[in-house]
Amino acid sequence: MIVDREFIEDAWITDNCGVYTPEYLITNSELYERVIYHFGNSYFHSYMYALLERVPGVVVLHNFYLGDLAYHMHIHEGRAFGLNERFISLVAIGQSLKVLITQMIYLLRFDVFEKSKSVVVHSAFAKMLARKYYSNIESSACHVIPLLRQPAYLADKTEVRKSLGLKSGDFVVCSFGFIGRNKLNIRLI
């Protein structure tokens, strides 16, 4: 497992896996037949972008939209994805930073497709989006593998509400994954 963090919280991983730095992979890439990257829309994955350029591999793209990752890489790492000149011209004609970020997202995601050996997405919809936005991407280079899940346990709703201390008429809002600006949780509340 390649990570750019000094501390891994999961004891199972440290007990059962070799944990190495990105520099280790760059130096020892010839020891590995295949490299699989797991990309998501999180700044935790920003180091993989440069690593993919140096050590190509298969990308499992967990999120088709990479806005938070692109924003983080631009603001905190100074990556402009070749848009510095374009940014100056956008500002000159009164375009917003939102337009620039949208273009960065497009270019970041295209680079992920272009630099990888192939891409795995979790739905036919994500594959359709890839074909829509990147018509020059070979269809055979993008594969759908649904997320593996255990069958849902159908619990009795009345019992579940009771165990959580909820009344039958209480309204419940759930947000899965991380809480971020793009999920608009504050509007929901």
C-alpha cells in the first residue's frame, strides 16, 4: 500500500500490508507488475495525480466529479493544469473563478483518463459521462465494476426508530461520505 501519510490508523492494514511512501514506488516501480490507484474527490488523493504521471497504472475512479480535489490542488498545491494564462484572460473578460475551477476539473479528470492504463468506474452512468466528455477515450479503456456490497438487511423500521429514540413522525436527514460545500448540507437543514 502506497500512502503519503506518516501514520496509518487501521491496525489491520499495518499488520497485514506493506505500507510504503510514493517515493518508494517511484524508485521500485519495476518490482511491480501492476499498480492500481483508487482516486476519489478528496485531497487525500492529490499525491496520486503526480504519481500516476511517473508510474502509470489502472485507476479506480470512485467519483467522476473531482471538484474538491481540483480546488485543493489549485489552492494548496499551486497546480493550475496549464490554466495560468487562461486565468489571466478569463479575469480580463470578467469570467468568474467558478469557470476556471470547472475547466480545471475537466482537465484533471481528462488527465486521469489519459495517463492511466485503463479506468474502472462503478456505474454505467459514469462510463456514459466519460464517453460524453472525452469522446477520444477508447471505450475499451473504461470498465464498469459495481461496488461490492453485502445484501441489505431489511430491518423493521418501527424497531429501528425505537432503538434510535425516534418517534414515528420524526423526519430524518442523512448525508453519506464527508460533509462539504458541494453537498449543500446547510441548505438541507
